[in-house]
Amino acid sequence: MAALNTLFNKKKLALTRAKLAAWWDGEAFDEAAALAAFEAKAANENTAADSGADDELFDAPVYDMPPRLAALGLLWGEGRVRPGDSTADGLEPARIGLSSEGVLAVLGPGLEGSLAAVAAAHPGKIEVFEWREETFDALKHGVESAKLDERVSVSRIDLEAHVFTPASFDGLLSTDDFAYCGYPPHLAQQIMKSLKPGACAVVECYVGFKSDALATAFASSFAEPQIRAHGDILQFFTDAGLALEADEDLTDEFLDTARTAFKSLGAKLQEAGAVEPAVARELAWETEAWRVRLLLLAQRRLERRRFILRRPVDDAAPAQAENANAPAG
């Protein structure tokens, strides 16, 4: 009797949804056709009691992606807020030198696209710290949908004020955080503090000199850009006590990734079909901002760098230097 009641309820719900869909589309509701479609589907499915599978009518509701994030997904790929490549993202744990049991901190992923690639390469615990209010809920949803929430925790932080637990991470990955941080010495110090002695951090960000064009190039950003000179960024790391192991220029590689995304945008839009006006508007703003940003990168007025940093095993020297600079008395 219970099985019959369940089948009846599913049939009733299916007919109701079909009726609402017809009304929404301005079409006449054909009950016979809707009933036939339901019965044909039911006949081809395994018994729910045996398989434990839920009918799609009872699936959890789809996450309502904000227009801005939907536009970014069309441009850069699902789950991304910037140009990126899953193959390159998956190399980060090895670049950091993480063991499978190591705890990795990930700063500023935006959404789950790059994070999923990192998690696929690193089976251990990952602690995510996101500063964008606009992406936080979507990021958490993406992590849950990817079934990563058992080993990936997501917290929202303030880049200007957050204090990490000392010596808690075996590695750290930061992307673009220094390009939007108002006081980078604090962030550099916290990265140093959060790493275990001998642990490695990979920091990727923009560097460049102040220019009036930056306002347009970053007009669609989630925060006011804080682009600083290459030498200034290096000095922040040195002052914090981090040892620089590599300083890599990623500008050409980054340009190629971004240009490839723009070249494929037309095909993506055609495949997606009708785009909501709000999404189209966000996409237009993003495209105009990136037109200027790509020009600055091509002219080398803006660069993309990757810094590989390590907390020294012996932290006595930085501590002594800090004490030496302290006021007497």
C-alpha cells in the first residue's frame, strides 16, 4: 500500500509540475500526454525501494547562482572567477611539496573550480579562507555538491584583520589576495605565522605600477585593486621572514589562458542559448574590464607573478632582527 501511495503522489506531483510548466510557457496543458510521459519514465526506472535512488522530482533544488557569478562561469568556466586551468591547478600541491597527510590552506579561491582540481591532487585536509562576500555561499554550495565538505572546510575572513593559528599548515596557496589587500605586510606576516617551520607557500598575484588605466581594468573586481610594484611585494615577504625560493613570471601563460577563454565565449553562449539580461549585462562589464586588463598585461604595464616562499626551519634570525629594531627601554 505504501508503494502505491508513493507512486500516486509522484504521479500527482508530475502532473502538477507539467501543468505549471504549460501555464508558464503559455501553452495548453495536455494531461494525457503528461500522464503517458510519466508512465513511460516510471516503466524504465528501477524500483526506488530496491535501488535507493530518488526520483528527480524529489531532488534538492538547484542553487540559484547570482548573475555576476553565472557570467563569470560562462567566461572562465564553471566554478571560476578568473582565468585558470585545472591541469595547472592540480600541480600546486606538488609544487608546495605536500605529503598526502599534510594540511593545506587555500586563500581566495573565489569558487570551487580551482579548489576541486587542487583537492583531486591532494587527498588530505584543506582549509579554505575566502574574503569575497559575493562568492562565499556559492563556494560552500560548490564544495558540498562536489562532496568535498568532509575534508574541505570553508571560512570567510577579512584580509586586513584575520589572524591565523600559529604553525597550523603544512602548505599554503594564495591567489590574488595580495592584489586586493589594503595592508599586505599584515597578510605576509600571517602567512609566515600560519606555516609550520619548513613549510612552503605559493602566492600568485598581479604586480605593476600605479596607473589610471587600472581603475577600468579592475572595474568589475570584487574589491578595490591594490596593485603594487614587484619589488614592494618581495620586500613584504622579506620583512615577514619568508625565504624566497622562486619568483616566476606567468604573464604570457596567463594571457594565453585568458585569450583562449574569450575565443571560446561565442561557442559557449551559443550552447547556453538564451542568456538572462542580468547575466548578459554582467558579462558585458567583465568583458570591457578585461579588454583593458589584457592590454596592460600585453604591454607589461601589469604582470602576473608566482612566488614560492618557505618559512625557515630556524626562525630565530627573523625574531632577533625584529627585537633589534624594537625601541630601547
